[in-house]
Amino acid sequence: NLSRKELLEKVQTQMSSQRFKHVLGVETAAVELAQRYGVSTEAASIAALTHDYAKERNHGEMHDLIISANLDLELLQYGSEIWHGPVGAILVKKELGIQDADILNAIHYHTVGRPEMSLLEQIIYVADYIEPGRVFPVVSEARKAAETSLAEAVAFETEHTLLHLIGQKRKIYPKTIDTYNTWVAKP
Ligand code: DGI
Ligand code: FE
Ligand code: FE
Ligand code: FE
């Protein structure tokens, strides 16, 4: 098991200083949410520090890993921005030795979510969106939701991410819709 300091050093080698700063912000937000919602703050810290571990890997390597690790091949049709979660979970296990399934799932699903999310998965999904460095228009509303209901914060983020993608006519990964249907849509 790596100490927090060792983990920080390994993560820092994988990314720009700007992204590393984002990762530290996600850790701050995730630990706070973990305290509020009764989840292990250590697990929240580890998942937050590693959630974007693969973000700056080259696309060819990520593409090949999606195939060799038997990840969802549909990922390949929806652009590389949604690859780093699933790929990151594989690499964090292989290269950092992290084995905890809940932490690996939190990394895997941090971008698109999924219908069933553990509290830790919800925390990383939301912390990524509301960390102190984020500045988009609705972020204060998202932070407010996270103070009272984690599920409401997940729903808010899911709705607004989808609206944002549609506003830019981006392709929607079907699993993003599955998350929307579970967390946002009315029955
Ligand atoms: O890695 P971060 O930048 O911290 O944040 P993230 O992992 O939550 O999101 C990365 C990007 O993924 C973000 O700009 C929105 C995009 N994204 C999320 N769902 C979808 C998507 N892009 C497409 N094309 N389709 C999706 O369904
Ligand atoms: Fe990410
Ligand atoms: Fe996110
Ligand atoms: Fe992130």
C-alpha cells in the first residue's frame, strides 16, 4: 500500500501541473463529502488522487488497452474524453497496485456515472464537478446541492453535463443516457 505522499509523487508524474492542481482540488472536495456522507475519507482521498491518472496518456495506448482489457468497445465510437476513466481503473490497478474494487469503480465511472453507484462512486463523480478550481456558471448550484443531498448533486451534474454536450452537438455515449434515465428522468 502506497502512502499518500508516494501516491502524490506517482500521480504528479502523469500530468501537467494544472491537472495536478485539479486532482488536489478533487481530493479536498471528496474528503469533505466523505465526512458528510459517512464514507471512508482514506478511500475518498485515494480515489480522488487517482481519478484522472490516465487523462494524459496517448490515445493510441488508451485505444489498445480498451481492446486488450476487454472494456466496452462502444467507448471507441464516442471520443477519447470518455476513455480515461475505464482505462485509468486498469492502469491504477496495474501500475499503482490499488486493488479496492470500490475505488477502482469510482475511477472507472467518474466521467459518465452509471445507474447503480456506491456512495464513493457518487462522491468522486460529484467532487470532480464541484472541486474548488471549477468555475463554470452552475457550479455554485451544484455545490449547494452537494451540501444537502449527494443524490441530488449527482442528478444536477448529470442533467447539466448532458445539456452542455447537447448544446455543443457532441455525441452522447449511451451509458451517459443510462445514468440520466436513472438519476434524473421522472418515472
Ligand atoms: O477529466 P475531467 O476533465 O476532470 O472531467 P470528466 O472526466 O468528468 O469529463 C471529461 C469530459 O468528458 C467532459 O468534457 C465531458 C465529457 N463527456 C462526458 N460524457 C460524455 C462526454 N463526452 C461525450 N462526447 N459524450 C459523453 O457522453
Ligand atoms: Fe476525468
Ligand atoms: Fe466529471
Ligand atoms: Fe477530473
